[in-house]
Amino acid sequence: MPAKRPRSKKTEKPSSSKKSAAPKRPGKGKAARPAWGLWLALLLGLLLLGALLWLARREEQHPLRPAAPPVQTEVKPAGSGPGQAALAREQVESFLAATAVPADAISREPADAPRHYQVRHRSPSAKAVEELRRRLSRLAPPLVLSTPEDGVLAIADSQGRALLTVQYLPVMPPPKAVRPPAVRGGRVAIVVDDLGRGLKQAKQLLELRQPVTFAILAIEPHAAEVARMAHAAGREVMLHVPMEPQGFPVVDPGDDALLVSHSDAELRGRLQALLEQVPHATGINNHMGSRFTEDERAMATVMAELKERGLFFVDSLTSGHSAGAAAARQAGVPFVRRDVFLDNVAEVEPIVREIRRLVDKAGRNGQAVGICHPYPETIRALQQELPKLAAAGVEFVTVAELLGGDRTAR
């Protein structure tokens, strides 16, 4: 019996129910998880980096400001009107005290927070004015001091906005015991200074039915034209002569001014040159001149020239110690002195009050002279008041008529 062959071992085949494992592909199954985690971590890192960059940029544009020390909390930025006005008042009060101005010589308007000071006291020295200018310039923010008129200090902020003014008025001598008899209503002459800069103001003044005298600065661009316009309309023309003020040269009257340092010949030559630039002038009055009009020699020289030309003199009385009247009397020159400055406060209501005060003075003394400037507020006040006062019996006249004659220009 043949031997049985040994049964060979069969290779086991996988059951049909089980599939052989397919080769694993990248990106699927368990092998893909580490790749997704890497991308997610990278995305978060980029977001974090972007946020940090955004915060850093914002910090540059809006840096944190350190807290200001307490001493700086009261300092206001430029243009803060009330704070700077209070600072200006503080400096002015200190200045008035330092220059020994008596308390009863100071008038404040309005009283609680003054914007306008009127001081009946001698004008401060140039050194004192310059020291005040330096103190104001060192403030934070700085303030600016100017001297637009003789005896006027104006303080403004760094943008040029006016904060307050200080007007020094001459100390008047005591009134004489004997007064001329009063005339009903009185006669009033009004002189408008500083004309010649433009034609608009001159035309507005010519529209007034009541006469006003045109005092023209020769240095102004339309001086001759305004003089001819006024003369053609039958209005009185005067030369407004710049003269040396107290505080010169800090207070500057202009290159063509008469100075006490000039010789007699130079004074007469300068006055002649000024008169040639303002035709039809029948007289003169002083622009500034608080120093010059106190000098007897200088005023005598001016009066000699006026006498030869047949001109009169109006003393603007920028100094209570003016030698003008005495010099005019000695030379035989007709003269009159200013009684009231109408627009020290350049606002309509205060100007109206000064016009009425001028008229009251004319009623008591028979006549009075007022001086003003071609400010818009002044012209409105004249337009408002003069017709009413004329209707009430006040006689408005020229300076020449006040002096007793209707003079004609040479």
C-alpha cells in the first residue's frame, strides 16, 4: 500500500469578508493629524503677531501722556479768552501799583472784570513800559503789549485778539473860579483825528449834516485826497501833527514826528513839509505829543511858524503840563484846548455818554471841543446822536467859528 503523501500546508487566504489593508495615503487617517495641527498653530501665531503689530501702531499714534503736575493745571491754551484776560488784568494791576498810581486815579470798566482802564496820572516811563512788555512776553502763553496811541497801552493774546486797554488821561488843572456865561445848548466843535488812511470813513463823515473837523495825518496814503474832498464839501481841514510822546522811542509817533531834540530850523522845516502834504489846512493839532507839548522852546518854534501862516492851534492836551496855550498866547496864535476825548473806549454806548458829557460842558461853559477817531463805533455814535442834539438846540460849529471867525485856508 503506497505510503500516503504528507498533506502540504496550504497558505491561508484571507477570508472574503476581510479586505487586505490598502496602502495608507498621506493626508488621510491618523497620519494627517500632525499636518493640520501645524497649520492651525501657524495661523494662531500669525493672528497673534498681527494683534501685537496693531497695538504697537496704536500706541505710536496715541501715546500715553504723563499726568501734568498740579502747578500746570491752571494754564490754559492760547485763545482761552477769559483765562488770558484775567492774567492780563493781574499784570496791569501789578504794573499800576509798581508805578505808584493812586487808587482814586484809576477807573475800571466794567468794575468786576475790567477790559478798559482809565488812569488820571502821568504816563509811565519808556523803561517801565518796556519792562511790562518783557513780563507779558514771558508768560505762558505769552501776551503782546502795543502802544497804538500816546498814553494808551493795549494788551492782546498771541493771535492778536484784544484783551484790555489802559488809557492815561492828563491830570487837569483845577477849574477857574470865573466861567463864561452859559449859552443855551452851547456851541460844540468835534475834531476827528487820524484821517487820511482810507476814503470810506471820510465819506461817512461827510454825510453828517452837522459839521465835524477833519484832522489829517500827512503820512497816510489818502491824506491829500481826503483834504480836497472835505474842503470841496465845505468842511474844515486841519493838519494832525505827530509830536514826541512820553515813552519815546518805545512809543513811536512815526518818522515824520517833531522831536524836542530837533533844532528850531529843523522843526520849522518838518512842519512846512507836513503842511504841504495836506492842502486847505486852517490849523493844526498834535498827534501824541505828551513830551513835545511840555517843551516851551519847541512849542514857541511851532507857534512862530503858525503865526506867519495865519493858522490856529488846537491843543489835544495829551499832557496836563502842556506849554501850548502859553506859547500860542505869547505868539498871538488863536488857540483852543480839547475838553473831552470821546472814544477812549471804542464802543458805541460809552462814546454816546462822552458826547453827552461834551454837550453838558458846552452848556455850562458856552462852548467845548471834543476829539475822536474814525472808528466804526465812533461814526455810528455820531450818526446816532448829533442829529438829536442839534434838534435839541446844540450848535455844532467848526473850530474856526469857535475861535470867532470863519477862516479860509491859504
